Amino acid sequence: MSQVLYPRLAVIGCGLIGSSVIRAARACGVVGQVAVADSSAEVRKRVIALGLADEVTDDPLVAARDADLVLFATPPLTIGRVAAQVADALKPGATVSDVGSVKAAVADAFAGVMPASVFVIPGHPIAGAETSGPDAGFAGLFQGRWTILTPRPNEDAAYASALERLTLFWTALGAQVDLMDERHHDLVLAVTSHLPHLIAYNIVGTAADLEEVTRSEVIKYSAGGFRDFTRIAASDPVMWRDVFLANKEAVLEILGRFTEDLQALSRAIRWGEGDKLEELFTRTREIRRGVIDAGQETAEPDFGRQRRTP
């Protein structure tokens, strides 16, 4: 069992990631008391029923008071507003972080409201599923996955100690930790996560809109590729709305490059340039093999995630 790194953990927003953090942190003994704040009465009811927290409230300020680690797990565009609500209640020396997939906008929001007496270290565990809510979480979600922390330059020894402690926290939860510049993070995630989600939402919407293909046929004859798109497109719509708005510059940059590549692919198909198609497909196949070799996926296709117990 690990040592207690944070005697009081406050989680603001208790969906898949927030509830998984709590489960994992308690399982490995790195937190003491856990407080949860969530604006949804139904979520609070489930958190209580699942026994996830010692204190459950609809007021983020109450949850954050006296916390050693305050973890924001709300949609990106809400973080600035909620952070402003809790700022005056934070005890000196507390660490403030988050779990969202957009970092520059969140870091700017924190910088605008957080007192100098706390340590702000934005973070992003690269793990998740299409399911949401406190029932969806499980302690093993972060095992073998990467968590990226994006601290801003700070030569203060106390800040370095806080960063080390947060790194130990995520390591204890099973994650591999990397440090990255926040804007570089946003560009990388625009490629690896945000654009794929945008494509999935679009292609599933296109299939649903085709008048000559009935809804039942789309569902009945879904091949593996389309099933994977529907899984991605089932992700939390509010969170992903905020992701695209908060990271619009990086997403639009990558989307422009993707559009150019898609036009080149269209031309290759139109003019029967099979060699260009095969060259692309061969090159992209190697990327898949690299993902598997890195331990980020198995070679077997995942056509549905196993149900995990809480």
C-alpha cells in the first residue's frame, strides 16, 4: 500500500474520470478523506449510493475547503467559473489540477483566478471510454496509460515538490507520467483525439442523414469500422462541445491539414491511382503496429468494452 499523499482529495465533477480517480486513489491508499462536488442531484445520489466519497455536496467551495488536492473533472469551459468560486476557500499549499484534454485554455483560466499560495498543475490522463457518470468509473482505468502534466515554468522549490507529489499520485494510480508544454499538448491531442472524435461525430451524423439508407439498415449492417465510429461518437456531447471550442486553434490547424490530405486521397481514387492508395494504407498500418507495440492497444479488435465492477 502506498503512503497517503493527499489527506483530503476534492473532486469537482464526478463522471467517468472523476469517479475512476477516486476508486484508484482509494484502492492504492494515496488519499485520506474524499469530498465530491457535483451540480447534478442524480450524480450526487449515485456517488452516495456507491460510497465513493466521505462528503458529497452541490457546492464546490465546500468540497474544496481544506483540500490538499483539488481536481477539476468538469467540462473545460466551466473550469474558470468554478475555479473562481473556490479560489478564496483553498488552503495555502494545496495543489490544483484537472483531468481535461485541453490544457492551454484551462491553464489560462486557472491563472486568472487562483491565489499565489496554491500550486496550479494542469493535467490530462489519456484514458476513457464512451460511457459516463459515476457508475462508469473503475479503479484500473489508468493502468499503463499516460497522464500528461503541463506545469508552467516555475523555479520555486515548493512548486517542484508539489509537481513531484502529483507525479507520484498518478504513478500510484498506474499511469505513466510525462511533462509537456500546454500548447504542444493541445496540438498533439488535436491529432490523436480531437480530430478523430470530430470525424466520428460527422460520419455517424452523415450516415444518419442519408435518406436512401434507413436507420435500421445503418444499425443492422454496421461493419467494424462504423461500429468503432459509433462508439467514439457516443462520448459525452457537452464535454466534447467544450473541447472543440476551447482548443479551436489547434483543431482548425490540424483539420486544415487533414482536409488537404483528404482531397489528395479523393483525387487518387478518382484517377485510379492504386499505388498511391496502397502506399498510404501501408504507411498507416505501421502506425497501428506502433500503437500496439507501445502497449496502448491490443492486436485484437475491441468491438465493445467489458463491463467493470465499481
